[in-house]
Amino acid sequence: MSCVWLRSAASRIPALLHPRPGLRHFVASPGMFFPAAERNQKAILEVLASRLDKDGQFTALEPASGSGQHMVCFAKHFTKADWQPTEVSPKCLEEIERNRVEVSNIRPPVMTDCSLPAAEWNTPLPAYDVIINSNMIHITPYAVCEGFIRGAGRLLNPGGMLFIYGPFAFDGVLQPDSNIQFHKTLVRRNPEWGVRDVADLKHLGREVGLIFAEAVSMPANNHIVIFTKDKTTA
């Protein structure tokens, strides 16, 4: 859940500040809490739990962890996994640090600007088995989406999995009307924002060895789009 979050309901858009493309800063007091993250984390976890070994000792990276609510939920289920949160917002990094004390398998958060090359993401490990991202790519410039997909392709181990949660268009078609109106609201707020098309994600992914696996329908007109890293690609 990105620290700068937007649900697929145009009426719930907080005040946002963008000092430069690729960076998102959320102005909030300590103890921030995102109701949307609380609502959707169980549904997201169900998808993860059906595709990942509960007792697996895998490494997982979450770009744009927001407050860390999602990661805490996931880490409590996958207790043997090694979880790495990231954020670009200093406020969110502070909140993640507070929240991660609930579990022992979440590393200290690192500052990551996903618009930069993967080598500049400040990740402690050179590669990961799983990468998860929620509600980021539609509320950031397309350069961030491009950087994120390319970075994920570079940082995933062969056979690794990428999970992206949020609203999506498919081959130029955006449905239902609420998502169309949401997209229009995003573009009015910032012309560089907008609901992304899975066809574009597939194209970006192919450049870095990411193979589209499936799109899982989720509540509130969202999806989880899943890619796997080509086992023959380093």
C-alpha cells in the first residue's frame, strides 16, 4: 500500500505533494493509519497464500510499503519469510519502523525511489524471490511505473513472482464506469497519473524477463496482476 494512496473511489483523495517526478510525499502525523489497507489486506493475503508456501523461507520486497500495514499482515502469515519494506516518504519510513516491531521477520525499511534504476533502490539483498506492490503505479508518473517494472525484473530471482495490486485497464478497455471516473479524476489531479493498462505492463515486463501469469479479480473493481521471472534470465 503506497503511502500516498488512492482507492478506486474518486471521493477519497488526500492532499498530495510531488516535489519532483517519481517521489511521493505524504504529510501526516505519527500514527498514520490507512483504512483501505486494512480493508484489502485480507483479500490480498488470500491470493498470496494460495500461491506461496506458508512455511517457505523466501525473501520478499515491497516497494512503496506505505505505513507497513500490509507487510505486517503478510509477515504474520509467512513467518519464515524475510520481508523488506521500502518507501520514498520519510514520514512513512518512520511509521513502518514503528509498526514492524509487531513481528520479528521484517527488516528495517529503506528509502527507495522506484523511478531510479534497480541498482539505486538501496535494497540490502541483491535479489528477491517475491516482490509485492499495492496501489502505487496509478498515482505516480508513468516513469515510476516503468522504473518499478524494470527494477522488479532486475531484482527478482529466476522463477520469482511479482504481485501488483490495484485498478487496471486490459487491452485498452477500462471497466466499470467507477474506474473510468476514477481515472479521469486522477488525470485531472495530475496529467502524469492514471490507471495503467496491463498490456503496457506486459510489454515492459518482457524487456526484463517478466512473464505474465494471470490477473486475479479482487473486490472493489481491483485486480492482482502476477508475473513470474523467466528461469533462463539472469
